[in-house]
Amino acid sequence: MPDLAAHVRDVPVNQIREITEAAWRTPGAVVLSIGEPGFPLPRHVLEAGMACLDRDETNYTPNAGIPALREAFAARFRQQSGADIGAERVYVVEGAQQGLHFAMSLLLAPGDEILIPNPGYPTFAMTSRLLHAVPVGYPLYPAQDFQPRLEDIEALITERTRVLVLNSPSNPLGAVLAEDLTRQLVELARRHDLWIISDECYEAFTYDVPHVSPARFDSAVPGEARVFTSLTLSKTYGLTGLRIGALVCPPGLEQQMNNVMEAIVSCVASPSQYAALAALTGPQDYVVQARDHYRTNRDAASALLRSKGIPFLTAQGAFYLWADVSHVSGGDVRSWVRRFLAESGVSFAPGTAFGSIGEGWIRIALCATQAELVEGVSRLPAREPATAGAAPVTGTGSQPGQ
């Protein structure tokens, strides 16, 4: 059999899926390794998808999506971000991951460099490698509460750098970029003539701080705008299996985006589009309930970690906690989470799934019932007081005992 292409062989294993699939094969496991919302879908959303099938509306839609859904996405984005965008800049895609793929396909040529957060979501690197590009991690350090520093990013920019990826609220960190820092990052990209891809999967879930989209500080002039925004309804409304999201593009790219859509997917399935339209335009009780649940779970898990002396980054957004288990992981957290699953029946995502700086850390998903979450976190080994006292401060409330 002929060899696979080298760039495919080099795509790393997704360690989140690795541990989660092992947990799914483990009877009775408490699965805290994957971000899967657990609430039943609102009935009006399900009925909108079923009604589409009932009327046999199963033909192609326009490449960019049905007009009403594009307008609904644009209206929500205007409300959430403050950016003045129209529906013509919105392209309906099969989830945020496909939106990221489309954006990178437009922007990256073989050998181009793309700056991605470390720690950051693993498909940033996986997708860029599939496109023959070179992912370069910019560091997010515990000592800076895992916030990016302009000087660290600027030091990595070369003549081959084309794209800066931002992710706020962050998966895996739960960190949120403040307004001033977001503006400065957009200005940095403008100075160096870089594109920005902003992953805003968790924009609906922030706690006591606002979500700030880089698009707010972008130009609206064709040829000067540089921000692509990847959105999804998977997390906001629990529609992970319907694969529905949107990519908001700079103006003037309509023909290129239609070409890319046609080449990769043609269009998104029409039942998913009508279900998404119902989600965006109907009652928003699901979102309110989900946000309250994640906040309550965050507080319960934080209290448990604090009682065990385990440092963690206080989540300001998304639905994850980022916790330091270096006292037990022995310098190989990927192996440790597998042992911990086998011994305790609980799965966490290893920090190394998200980059080298994640060594010694785990991501705890807050989507489960509170009883499951508390049970799972309670099985983590406590940090000895002497060790805990030496642990770094990693965010408000992260120091044991605070």
C-alpha cells in the first residue's frame, strides 16, 4: 500500500479523545474529560429540525446557509460583540471546528506559520498541520495567570507568520481576555499585517466579566479588516451532534468563501440549519440554565480543590477548571490520567493535550451533574501541606486556602 502523506502522519493524537474513549469503555466511569453539555435540548429546537424533514426540505441550501439563519447569527453577533456586521459576512458551517478549517484554508499556504496559544485547543495545531502550515505556540504562563503577553507573541513573529489565533473564553483554561488586552492584540496584528482567527465557542458563558470579541476593534473596510470569528451552537445550546456553527469573515471575501464551501462541504444539512434558527430566535431559557449550572459547578469544584490544597486557575468563562496535579503526575500527566482512570474510575483531560506548558495540569469539565462532578473531583489525591505552600499562585482564588 502506498504511504500516507507526511503531513497526515505528523498530525498528533488528540489526547482528549484518547482518555475519553477509554473512559467510555470503563463501566461506571465518571467522565470529566470532555466538554459535552448534558441538558435535554429544548423541544422547539427539536421540532424545528423534525419539521424540516416532515416537509421534505432536504435539498441543497445556498453554500453560505439559509438567509434567515445567517441573519440570526449576525444579529446575535452584533448583540454579543458590538461589531457592526451584516448577514453577508456570515457563513453557516458544520461546527466551529469546520469554521477554523475554512479560515485556515483561506489564509495559510504550505510553510506559513500560525501562532497558537500554548496551552490551547489541540485542533489549532492539528488543522494547520493538515494544511501543510507550521503551528508555533505562544506561551501562556502560570505566573501571568495564563494570559498572553504582547512581547512573547511579538518575539515569535517571522517573515513567514501569517495568522494569530485567539481563544476567549479559553478552552482549556477558562481564562477570558480583558478589553484592553484584546484591543492591544488586534493592534499588534495590524502592525505586523497578520490575520486573526478568533475562536469564540464559549462566548455565552462568562462569569462576572464581559466577553470581548476582537471583531469589536477590527476595521469594517474591505482590504483592511483582518478578523475571522469562529462561532458554534454546540456549547451554547448543547447541539454538539447537529454540527452547526458560523464563520464571520472580513468583508469582500464572498466569492472566495463560497468556493471554499463548495469544495469542502457544499452546504450544511438543512434540518440542522432550521434547528439552529429555532435555537437562536426562540426562548433562551436553555442558555440561562446552562450558565447557572456551570457557575454552580465551578464553585463546588473550586471549593473541593481548595480544600485539597490543589492549585487551580479560577475560571472566568467556558465550563472548565484548570488544575495543577504535578504533586502526583510525576512529570508525565498523560500517563497519569490513564492510571488514575484505571485506579479511580474518573477521567480528566491531560494538560499536555493542549501544549507543553500543560504538563502537570488537568482540565476538569464542569458539564456533568453536580453529584458526578463532586464525586470525581473528590477522588483526586490531596496535596501535602508543605507542597501546597510552595505552589504558585495561578489566578484569583487559586492559592490553596484562599
